[in-house]
Amino acid sequence: MGLNLKVKLGNVELQNPVMTASGTFGYGDEFNDYIDINRLGAISVKGTTIKERQGNKIPRILETPSGMLNAIGFQNIGVDRFIKEKYPYLQTLDAKTFVNITANSIEEFGELAKKLDDLDKIGGIEVNISCPNIKEGGINMGTDPIMASKVVAEVKKNTKHHVMVKLTPNVTDIKVIAKAVEDSGADSISLINTLVGMAVDLKTRRPKIANVIAGLSGPAIKPVALRLTWEVFKTVKIPVVGMGGIENATDALEFMIVGARAIQVGTANLYNPLASIEILEGIEKYMIENNIKDINDIVGTFKVD
Ligand SMILES: Cc1cc2nc3c(=O)[nH]c(=O)nc-3n(C[C@H](O)[C@H](O)[C@H](O)COP(=O)(O)O)c2cc1C
């Protein structure tokens, strides 16, 4: 039986819906010893900034019940080195590359998009808007619909590529932000980024993460991520890419049922480097067992009555 696992995110076709999430999969090559990364639908690379960054002081990761906290602080090689050192290999893959970008001002987002515009083989840009706009008094760009719209419009102005906008869960009403980014030209939405958290060391009464505040990810956040994915799916017409605690095919399929056209595997890569391929194989097995020929047929089929 021929299975169709291909999914379309706007004008970009992925060979299957399994992506890896930014910051948990490096630039892909590090995982080649464990899995054939070419089989994945897409890879979202580590958050890329204009300048190379060393990131925050350690300790900057901590295991928590069913999850982890991280405050890496966007350690990355910067956009110029990404283009020179990582793109040549990534462009040879069947798995599409999404270049996750992050910046501290609207202008810098535009600059990044422009620098990436000539990379004809990338699948798209994933815009991480969960960061403060330093120029305008530190307002978080992902929590303010006006600021989020401005970022998306600026990125769109500077690129021909597909623009996926990654939303933060740390808002009162995610529907408002989702609508704002769709209206300003986003081609797809991915969600969720990490939930803001912290941890205390009882002996020293000091924070367990040097940065004090950190992002919570992993299975602990899955119910929240599912709820937000469903809310965004019902709000926008553009494709939605779901993530948050996905560690097996069942998790991935649940996200697709509530509306995700594709899914991203994040923290699971860190404790099981085979997770993404196991999820792909698990989806295929589910399709065969349930006589589903086209994976698109399950997207958004959640029944609430
Ligand atoms: C160590 C670590 C680093 C991350 N770095 C980034 C990043 O650079 N850019 C970004 O958009 N998200 C980053 N994330 C967030 C993930 O891509 C993902 O949105 C989040 O962890 C939720 O998915 P998960 O529970 O499957 O990990 C990072 C997450 C972790 C755990």
C-alpha cells in the first residue's frame, strides 16, 4: 500500500511531517551518527543571530519532573558562519532546512532575513519572536500583537522564502498573536516555544539556573502545547506546526489531530537521539494499522461533541 506522508506548508512541501525543533538538534550533522537525518521532513537549526554568541553563564540547563529548564541564551555561530559552514551541507539534504532566527530589534530581523535570502535551497525561515526589543524598551516581541506584526512584515519585506513564525505560550490569549502574524503575512505558524519557569536551590537559596529565569520544555508541557495548537488551528487559515513535549508517534499524531500539519521534536532528541526517526516510523505503522493512506486526512479531525 502506497502511503502518502508528504505535507505542504504553503508553497513548501515536506517529504513527511516530522521536523526537529530549534536548539535541540544543532545543525543536523551532529545527529548523523545516530540516525539518517535525510529521512526527516525538516530540520529547524539553532536560533541564529546577526553576531556569533557565547550564550549565558552556566548552570544553564536543569532536569525537572518530566521536563527540563534551559537558559542557553542563544549560543550560536552567527548568520555569516551559518551560511559559510553549515548551509553547504544542509542544502544537499532531502530534509528541508528552516533557519530559525532571533534578534533584539525589528531592523535586525530584517537584516537577518536579507542575508538568508540568497540561500535558494532552504525550506524557509522560522522567526522566533520570543525575545525583547532592546531598542523599544525591552518589550517582548512575541507577547505584543503590534510588535509581532511589525517583525513579520519586516521579515517578509526582506525575503522570498517561506516565513514560519514561532509563537510563545507566555501570553494571555495566543489567538490574538496568531491572528496578528497571519494578517501581516506569515506563511505558517509554529508553536510552542518554552514556558517561562525557574528553580530554587534550598541549601543555598540561590537560583539553580544562573540566568534565574529559564524555559520549560519536554513532556511536562505537552497538555499546554496541545491546547494552544488547537486554539491557533481554529483561529488561522495558514498551516500550523505543533510542538511541546513530543516524544513518540502517539504524541505526534495527537498534535496532528488537533490541527498540526507538521510537528517538531525538541527535548526528546536530547534524551533519545533516535526519537525523530522512531516517531516517523511510528506514524507509518499507525497509518498501515488504521488503513490511512494520506497523513493529511487526520489533520484537524479532533472531535469534541
Ligand atoms: C536546549 C534548548 C534550546 C532551545 N533553543 C531554541 C532556539 O534557539 N530557538 C527557538 O526558537 N527555540 C529554542 N528552543 C525551544 C524548542 O525549539 C521548543 O520550542 C520547545 O523546547 C518545546 O518543545 P519540546 O518540549 O519538544 O522541547 C530550545 C529548547 C531547548 C530545550
